[in-house]
Amino acid sequence: MSQVTSTDLYEITMALSYVREGMRAPATFSLFARNLPPGRGFLVAAGLEPALDYLSEFRVEKSDTDEFAQVMHLPPEDLATLRGLAFDGQVRAVPEGRLVFAGEPLLEVTAPLPQAQLVETYLLSLVCHQTAVAAKAGRCVLAAAGRPLVDFSLRRCHGPEAGSQAARLCAMVGFAGTSNVAAAARYGIDASGTMAHSYIECFPSEEDAFRAFARTHRGPLTFLVDTYDTDRGVVAAARVLSELARGPGCGIRLDSGDLGLLAHRARETLDEAGLRDVRIIASGGLDEYAVDALVRDGAPIDVFAVGTRVGVAADAPCLDAAYKLVEYDGAPVMKLSSAKVTAPAPKQVFRGPGLQDVIGLETEEPPEGTEPLLRTVMRDGLRTGPPDDLGAARARFEADLGELPPAARRIEGPVPTAPQYSARLEEVTAQVRERLESRGRHGRPEERTEPTGSADPASA
Amino acid sequence: MSQVTSTDLYEITMALSYVREGMRAPATFSLFARNLPPGRGFLVAAGLEPALDYLSEFRVEKSDTDEFAQVMHLPPEDLATLRGLAFDGQVRAVPEGRLVFAGEPLLEVTAPLPQAQLVETYLLSLVCHQTAVAAKAGRCVLAAAGRPLVDFSLRRCHGPEAGSQAARLCAMVGFAGTSNVAAAARYGIDASGTMAHSYIECFPSEEDAFRAFARTHRGPLTFLVDTYDTDRGVVAAARVLSELARGPGCGIRLDSGDLGLLAHRARETLDEAGLRDVRIIASGGLDEYAVDALVRDGAPIDVFAVGTRVGVAADAPCLDAAYKLVEYDGAPVMKLSSAKVTAPAPKQVFRGPGLQDVIGLETEEPPEGTEPLLRTVMRDGLRTGPPDDLGAARARFEADLGELPPAARRIEGPVPTAPQYSARLEEVTAQVRERLESRGRHGRPEERTEPTGSADPASA
């Protein structure tokens, strides 16, 4: 499936129109989340690296224009004018791993209008998905309070590629491993996993199963203990682990029931057997809420394996993100309709201590003591440096997390940090609004006298 | 990325163990949803066609075993024993498009144990995702009550491939089109889309934008009218559409605000301009709840474009589905732990009128007046027939939907139809439970006297 045709039809109809009208002036689009979903105190910038891969390779080939023509029921030559269009623009972006908030551009693309438009859908699909999942995974890291986490999400993700990205994003926020073999190999993540309930069921008894597993695998062993009765499973596992003495790194996994209670009883059984270094791994429908509750209750769980709810960011699987035109041919632009007003002009995010952010114009000087978040990562369609490293992204995440205010760190009812707008950005926004209104393209008469009121005609 | 390594590591450790222990007897695994998510009165069987593609191509190559060895930190020759394993088993499955309920097998795989185990993760990832999205899309069809729906979800889906599947699944339940070009071409779906707000913003006025679009595109036109002020946008669109007289198929699109109210006013404006055949298309955060409310309020909306919330099945993005071993080497097996008891043995679903289903043994005779849902779709690793047709799946969906009881059809608070278990299946379940318990592998003493009580030690 071509990356170029993996797009909304309207990108093609608009690009065609622009090319036919000779509208190839530079346009800047800004990709940002309008709001944070409930239950999120922060987002984690993600999706940039795949986005840059996509833009580096973006070029409309004849096979693509043929596909456009096919679905538009047009002769192929009608689409020929788009052939050879490649992405040759500039990208400024927040590096992966940084915490971001509502209204902050994650990515700004500046390119000739047709190209800048054509890449909208694919960029949104990468960034919306990955930022949503990274934020969910980041909350699990907060909840685990230093205990290791492992990603078990592949089977619930929206297809294998989504699963691979989930593993990458979990690693980006500090997970210790993934069950996903392909992702582990692709991204250099530790792979994790031993046996399912079906394994146990294929043997006459749990103990037979554990012994067979040990016969066929060297090194540390992890036994799944909840196939029939967890307490008895722990006893069987302890017996086999004691006899085999495979050294450190062995564990048992609990996958159902009251994990806190079972972990307490399992710890006791293991300790009594002299297996103090055998770890307890918990899995089964865990998310940041469940992990938080277990940690606060002092459950003796050494590793949390999270899957289902994290890989799809179950409580907020999509982000209300937009790719908005903010400047065309040197003039700032904005949309005024109902409740979706967006500030015009290319922007920068200036980050102060404690993640106190100011969203300003790209051209502004950074206020003292602040750091600009958006970096130029692509120029003339080429990356400005080598691909980013997952470890570097993790370091950025950890540094930002260390600065995150307590209200935004909360697992229950977090309150995200609200960025401020700079005086210059407020000024430009007011000017553009005035210009649009004075051209008579906007507003019913009564609204003109109250320019700060709601632009939603339905609320008038 | 290899389809074979896109799996959980434990599938590999188990398969290795089976091969080393010489355990290659036939195993049957059953893939089913344990429960329906809240807000679902039914599921729509989906993911089978991609699953059969996957199984047809499944073969462990040297590059795969090298990748296994890499992530397991083992010498490549340790994994050589898995090389050349191909899927050569049988698959019985519910054809795509059929409505299914909790506990009903969507798919049963019978193959030598290592192969049957190795395909677990990938099959779950396809079927969980697609069945969840198809069910959500199916509810939109109920809500739209005959009005056409279009899929706009690509940008919010979990990556481009998930977007392509969303388009396919929406078409499967009867959507009229998709914005997704690649999916439209791949699956023969009508493509839909014209312009974004950014298009309007690139011109001095809305009317200029509409005229430019008309100059550069032949055929019917759809104008987006809510960039600045929706009522004025409709007036401008009506003026241009009247002048150009492009014939039937033209429309306007509302993308924000109170869609019902705006649609009423837009209809009035259009009718007054003699544009009775210009359609009103609504989009912007719609799902089955919003569509239902608009339809019940009599909003004059001709087409609903749904995206964000449908493509990711926002309120239930993952399914609590399992791939459970139900028979190994001719003996039925089951898991007894906490609240996850599953019935043993290969199964069949016998569907009666009104979708009154009985889950029974595969070997049972269909009760009179019922139809078996699972068909043999693969034998010896080969499809038993040509790939299924999207139109055939749609026909199955429509037929089942016509039989769905009112409680399960409800948009708010649906109550799913509950399948019954056959007497034979209950019998076998009891026998296997007794066998497992008598082997002393399960249960604390007090539980033995109450075999029908909870198997969850935490609740004891």
C-alpha cells in the first residue's frame, strides 16, 4: 500500500486545485492537540521519527496518480500534473519524548502549498496515534513509581504495525521490555515472555509443565501459576525452582484474580522456600489505575506487564489534534468558526522551569530562562541530522517528567499545565481576526460589536 | 517487518519447548470474545479474510529464527528446529459480517501444537481490532436509519494500515464511501471528499475559494461552509452553486457547531435558492450517539461522515478476546482459574431465528431450524474457496441485523443477546472439570465439596 495514496481524497482534490490555479507559495501548517483528553495531565510528543521517514520518502509516482484517477473516475492524464511532487519543505518539531500540552504545536510544516497539504492525513495519523499511546504509557511509568514495566499489548493493538509502535513508545517512556519479538529486534528493546495457560494445559500437571519448560530452556525461568489454582500453582513453581536453582532472574507470573492478595501469599510461599530472589510478575488487564492501586497498597509485585488498555490508550484512543494552516504566502491566517478558533502564524513554544510554557511567534526571542521546544528537523525535504535515538527520547521524557507539577502527575483527576500565549501572539491573533472581519467574510452584525464573544452562531 | 516475528516471545518459547519435547499432536484453539464491552448489543465478525491471508503465508524462515535468536540472546542454531514450520492446519470460522455474541468462537484453529500456538498473537491482533471496529461501525448504521454514512477516520486510526482496515470494515457494514484513497482503490469502495478549511483560507474570500474549486474540478461540487460563519458560508455556497448549475450530486458540508440547527437553516437557505437537490453532509466528531440524536430530531442531514470515534471504536477500542486451547491430542482441556473458566472442546454455534444461538460441540447435530455459523475455511493450510467478497459480507451483516432483537439494537444501553450452551457442551464441561479436580491439580479442600462455586481463591 503506497504511503502517498494512504490519504484522504480531499488532499488530492485540493492539491490539484492549487496546482491548476498556480498556488505554489509557501504555506505553514501547525499540528497540535486542541485539548487533552480527560484523565491526561500531559501528552508525550511522539510520532516524529516515523513522520520524518515518511516525508523523506514522499514523492508522487505514476502508480499513485493512476490510483487517484481510478477512485476519482477521471482519465489518468488528468492527474498527471501531480506526478513527481516530492516533499521539499521545512519541518520544525518538538523532539519525541518531551511532554506537551494543549495548543502547543508538535510539528510545523512549511512547504509549497500543494506539498504541505498532501502530507496532512498521514502526518496526523502517525502523530495522533503515537502521542495518545505514549501519554498513556507515560502515566503507567508514573504509577509504577520506579518498578519495571513490560509491554504485552501486541495482541490488542490495532494491527501489527500499531503493536510495533506501541512497543517503541513504551520503551521511549522507560518500559523495561516488550513481549513483541519484531519490535524488540527492530528497536533494540529487551524481549520478555515465557508461557501461556495453554502450555500448562498440554501437560498432565502444572509441575510436569514447569519441568518440561525447564528441560527445554536454559537460563532463568518464569512460571505462570494461575491456570488452575494460584496458591497451588505457586507451591508447584516454588518446588521446581528450588530444585533447579537456576539463579537470579527467575520469576512467577500472576495473570488473574486479586493480584495484590495473591502476590502477598505468593511472596510468603516463595520466601519460606528460600526463594527470596524469585520475582513476582503481574499481568492481566492492568493500566495506570490498577498499577497505582497495587503500588499504593504495597503489593509485593516486582514487574508489571501491561497490555490491552495501554497499547490502544483505551480511555482516550484518539487525540483531538488538527493540522491547521497558519500562514500562506507570508500572511498569517486563521479559522473563526464555532469553538475551534486557532491562533495564526508559525509558532514556538518557550519552556520555563516547572514546564511553565509560553506559546509565542516563531520569530520571537525566547524569554529569559526558557528553552524553545521546536527544533528544525528537516530542511529542503532532508533531515537536518541523523535519526533520533530511542535512548535520547527517553532521557528527554525523564527530564520533563521530573519537572512536571504535582497536579499534572496525578493518576486520578490530573490537571494539565496550561500554556500561556505571548503578548505578540495575542496581538497577531487580534490583528488577523480584525482583518478577516473587516473584509466582511465573517460574523453577523451583532457579533461585530462583540469581537471577543463566541463565534459559534448556535450559541448566539 | 516479518509477519512471523510480529508475535509475543512466549509463542516462540512454547513452540520450542513443544518441538523439543516431541509434542506435535493436533491442538484446537478457540478464538472468542469473553464479554461484550458496555454499549455493545452485538459484535460483527471481522478480521477473518486478513487472518486467512496470514495463515496461508505463514512459514518460519531463517531470517525469522535469526531474529528469534537475536532477542533471546541465543546462538542462531538453537532456533533452527523451528525453521520451515508452516501453517498446515484447519480453520473453522464465522464468516465476516455475521453478528456474534459473548463466548461464541469466531475462529477455531486445529493444527500440530507448535504451529497452532505460533499463530496466536497475530490472529488475536487482527480479529480483536477488526471485530471491535466493525461493531462500532455497525452501530452507526443502525443510528443512521437508512441515511448514507461515509468513513472519514484515517487520520485518527492507529496508523495507515489500521485506517485501511477501518475503511474496509465500514464498507462491510454498509457505509456508502470512504475518504481513504488507498482503501477505496484496494477494496473498491467509493471515495469521497472535496476540501478542508485550509483551502478556504488560502483565498481572499469563501466565495473566491468556491469559484476556484469549481474552475479546477468538473462534475458535482461539495463546498465546506463553516470556516468563518456557517450561515454566511451557506449563502455564499448557494450563490455559487446556483450560478454554476452542476446538476445533481452537489452538496455542502457542515463540520462544526450545532449540526441540527445549522442543517435546518442551511436547508432553508438552499431551498429558497431553488437548490432542493443540494445535499447537506455533516461531519465533526460524530458517532452513533450523535447520529442517532440528529436523526431522531429530524435534522435535514443527507449524509453523515463519521471519523475519529468510529475508526478507533473510541468507547471500546479493544475486545476482551482469548485464543484458548480447548483440545489437545484428542482430549478436551480447560482453564479453571479465577473468573476466566472456559468451556472445553471444539465448538459450533447453532443460530436460530431472531439470533437465538446455542453454543454446542462441533460434533453435535444442528438442532432443528438452526444454522451452523462456523464453516471450514481452511484445510491443510489452504483456503477451501476463493477469498470472500466484501459485498457478500455486507449481505450477511444486513441479514443478521434484520433478525437482531430490539434490545440489542438499542443505541443507548443495548442488551446483547445471550447464547445458550447445549446440554452436551455442559456435560463435557462438567466431565473435564471433574477430571482436572480429581487429578488433584486444582482447588483447595473446601472447594472440592463445592465444584460449582467460584474458582477464584481471592473470593473464598
